Amino acid sequence: MKNDAIPKEISWLSFNERVLQESADSNNSLRERINFLGIYSNNLDEFFRVRVATLRRIAQLGKKSEEILGYNPQNVHRDIYEIIVKQQRAFAHAYDEILKELAKHNVHILKETQLNSEQEEYLTNYFTKKVRPHLMPIMLNQIKSVPQLQDDMVYLAVSIISTKKTHNQYAIVQIPSDVLPRFIEIPSEKGCNNLIFLDDVIRFGLRNLFHLFEIQDISAYTIKITKDAELDINDDISESYLDKVAIGLKKRKEGEAVRFIYDKHMPQGLLKLFLKKLSIGKSDTVLPGGRYHNFKDFLRFPDPCLNSAPEKTQETIPCPAISKGFNIFDAIRKKDILLHFPYQSFDHFIDLLRDASIDPQVKRISITLYRLARHSAVINALVNAARNGKEVIVVIELQARFDEEANLNWSNLLHEEGVKVIYGVPGLKVHAKVCLIEREENKKMVLYSCIGTGNFNENTSKVYTDLMLMTANPKICREARKAFAFFGKNYTFETFNHLILSPFSSRKKITSLILNEIKNKEKGLEAYIHIKINNLVDIDTINLLLKASEAGVKINLLIRGMNSLKPDKYKNIKAFGIVDKYLEHSRIMIFANGGNPKVFISSSDLMTRNLDRRVEVICPIYDTDIKKTLIQFFNISFKDNVKARILNDTLTNDFRKRKANEKPYRSQFEMYEFIKNNYLPLQDHDNL
């Protein structure tokens, strides 16, 4: 099976192609198409920084690398190059079409060679006052060592041809998009919006910048280096956990190059010169690109320019069980509550934390944190709780990729405010999303838990689809407390009968659930498996699913990202991937169980790291109404025939075809309507 699986790196590129397709879809709004260009670009950067970097590391193990991966890393690296070159052509076409669409809305992105006299005068002043102070060129002729270019930044490779050939100069200029806007509005005719890239503002001012030299001709081409961003932490027990992460972050800044991308119009002689000066070898991925890099900056494309094409917004749907003025603890105690973001507001969770922070009956708040909003209301509520005399315990994961530095800062702030901070679990990433509130009621401690599929992050909750269960069910809450006890004392671990924790029991439980469906099928009982996750790449799990399909178990899969399974080879498996306005991030698992479905929500994907090397929580759903709702949620998503792509071994990302006379069914729109029209009634807890 290993050799027949789709390499996860190739599958990931296929997912990113689905994102790219959205940028080319004229049915999407112009704002959405621009955003999808930015998302594709940002995704690709992370792909090289993490997945390609890891692939290269494993490849260094020689023959053993193929045994570890199940495929040849050198072959996959070659395939990656070919796929990305193909995708870049599609990207360039999508960008050109967006430029045409912008022009229809009287928005024009000009180059430095297309300016009139008024615009040139404006940019001369702008360059002198705003841009030049941030430009510090590296003169390659004058330095002996290899310049250390920053990861994730764009540079101009500048060639200065002197009136005296022996005085030719070569320089590298960083585009300061971290301190200045990437798009600058310039004087326009009435009814138009003219913009120019910061890159071209610098090109416009190059002669001004290098005025010391006798310039006959000067040219500049964008280049960008992507570096290995995996965070290696030395297992030296003499170092504190915080120190290890801090040292790892410093090493990341010195990471090896895994991609060098350049303007394809750059003369080959000049390209070779810069590759030599930057010590970029043949083993590195050298890719031709367009005139501009870092298209993720399109996520901050100026809003005023799109006033003529306003975005349609949907109001979040309130949850009547926890409406304002109603005691949220009474509501949760009366009945489990399920929230579905972004259709419902994350403010409900913030309100719960706020109420807990000031409620005299609340004695302790415990929470796991992985990724947080830049201005986090969650942190504010936790700090407020500590100031109000509550015991606050925060398990913060310092190895949350690309959020390590932010999490270090948050942990320091929390510590200063008297919060007990636990820095994850040595050797394991804590990826679980659990909050536990302990409240004294009638001289007894009553527990309340929130368990989610996504981070406690109010920013991502607006663009990621995620689920959160709010419950006072003792079976769940007592085991949530056991989990926090484990975080505090990693050498003790109690038995869990309800919550399923990686790396201790998730693999065993999932195996048991799949095998149970096979047994039920053999007995003639109802047997199916419905799974909605981000990634399916764990080979052992894939083999189990294939075994189930061969036994006749119907398997429906919704996989947003990587998928190493080849579903079209098995008649009982259907698999789709949805890319739409919101990032599909919720994780649901449903097993027929002979007609009495078992339903779970999870922080975990079906990846080896999630099952074996992370602390994850898979939570069973016991509330009958919520079970039915989650089954309906899955069915709504699985019926999508507008944004669903067929997942197969050819990775063609074909849209799911509608049958004759079948109406368009866009699941994210249908989900909104379903939640709006189907409030769950308030009932007492089911007898379990």
C-alpha cells in the first residue's frame, strides 16, 4: 500500500491548486479572487519552508529515506518542480484576468514606465521622503562574505552598468514591505484609482538611490529566498523549555535556502552572477517567476479601490440558548450547546470567559492555547480572571509553527499576571483545544468544558469553519480535568473512557471503530464511515479504510487538504474536497455502528503526527440533538456540487458534476440557512 499512496507533498500541491482555481473563478467576487491569489502565494511559501525543507532533510538519509516515506524523495522533489512551474502559468493567467477585471472597475496598477508627469512628481517626493530612508543596499562588489537575506522578504537584484565597464556594480535592495504598504495610491483622473507596487516605486528611484555611481544603465529584477523553517529543538535537558524554543527561533533565521525564485526576464548571465554571490547551489530549488513576488500582500489590497464592487456580508446567527442577559452556565448545565463558526459568533466563547472571570462562584479556569489572535480577547479574559483572584492554568504550545515567538510573548505576559503557565509537554505538541471552568454551586464543584476543532482564536473563527461543544456533562468534564492533570504532571496518566487522547488511544480507538464497521457489514447491519477532516495521510489508517471498503462498508470522505488515498480505485469510497469562501477546518467522524451512530468532533487530522506525536482530543457526542445536527452538517457539506472537487489519483481537481436538472448546491450557503432556520430546542441532558 505504501508505494501506491499519493505522496503527501504532491497531494498538498493539488489542494493549493484548488485554491488557485478559486482565484480564476469569475463567479467569485473580485475581492475574493484577489484574496485567493494571496492565499495561494502564502500557502506556497509555507509549503517550501516546511514540507520541501523536511523532504530535503529526509533525503539526506539516502536509501533509508524511501523506507521512511514510502516513496523516493528525489523523484517527488522533481515532480514538485514540474507541478509548480505548471501552476505558475495558471497563476499568471489568473492575475492577468484579475487586472482586466480591476480595469473594468477603474482600478489600474501602473508600472514606473507608465506614469504621467504629475504622477512622476508625486512619486519623486514619495520616494525621497517615505521610501529612501528604509533602503540600505548591499553592494556585492564590496563584501567578501555571502549576504544573509531574510526569509519571506522580496529583494531587487540591481545591475548598475557604469560608463566605465570596470566600475560595474551589483547590489541587493530589500523591498521594505514590512514597514510600508505594498500598494501606493497615486494621482488619478476622476473616477479612477491608480496604484503602483512599492517594488516599482523603488525601480523609479534607483538612479536617485545610486547617484554616487557613474550610471550608464540600471536595471532591477525581483528575487526571493525561502528558507528551511522547521524548528529543531535540542533535547538537552540542562536547558529550560523556553530557552530551547528561543534558540530554535534564532537558528530558523539562519536556515538553509530551499527555494530561490526570480523574475523570469532576468538575463541568464546576471542570474548566474547572483546565484554565485548568494551561494545558491544546484541542489536548491531555483524557480523562474513573474515580475512580482509575495502575492500574499494582495490580502491587504486597498479596500477603497473596490468600492464599486462591495462584498456581501452575512450576519452571524445568534445562539438562543446563550443570548445576552441569560446565565450562560445555566444554559450549558441545562443542555449541551454546539457552536459552528463562522456562521455563529466566537463572541459566545469570549462572553463565557468574561463571565467566568468575574463570577465569584468560578474558582479555576484551565485552557490549552495553540494559535491566538494578535489582539487576543481570550488572553484579556484570562488575565482579568487572574486579577480577580481565580486560579488560571494555561497550557501554551511554544512549538506552534510560525507562532512560537508570539506564544513566547503571551506566556511571559500571562506569567507576569500571576497565571500558571505550562509550556506544553516535552516531546509532544499540545494541539488539543480544551477549556475547563470549575464553578462552586451549592457547595459542590460543577465542571464546564468547551472542546473545539479549531484554535481559541477570534480572528480565524471569522474565516475558518470550526465546531465547539459547550458541555457540563460529567463524563466529558471529569476527563477534561484529567487531561489538565496530565499536562501538569506528565509522568502520571489516568484511564480515559470517554475523551480519546493522542498519542495514547486515538489510533487504537479509530482502528476499533473501523473494524467494528467491517464486523457489522458482515453481520448484515448498517455500516458506513463518514469523515470530514483537513488531511488524510496516515498509511495505517488508509489501509484500514481500504479494508473496510473491500468489505462493503460505504465510506464518504470530505478532505480539505492532503489526501494520500486513491478513492477512485475502490467502488465503496467517495471523496471530495471543498474550497470556498471559508476555510473548511471542522473535523467530524461518524460511524454507523449498526444503526446507532457514533459521532465525534476532533482537533486531530488522520496524520501520523496527530495520532502518535501530538496531544489531541477526539470528543464523543452524547447529546442526541447535537448528534443529529452534526450528521446533517456532514450531509450538507457532502451534497456540495458547486465548490466540491473530486479527489482521485489523477489529481485533476475536477469539479463535481451536477446531474441533469440538479440545482446548484453550495454547502457553505446551505449551512448558513440550515443553522439560521434550525435552532436546537432547549432540553434537559439525555440520560446516558
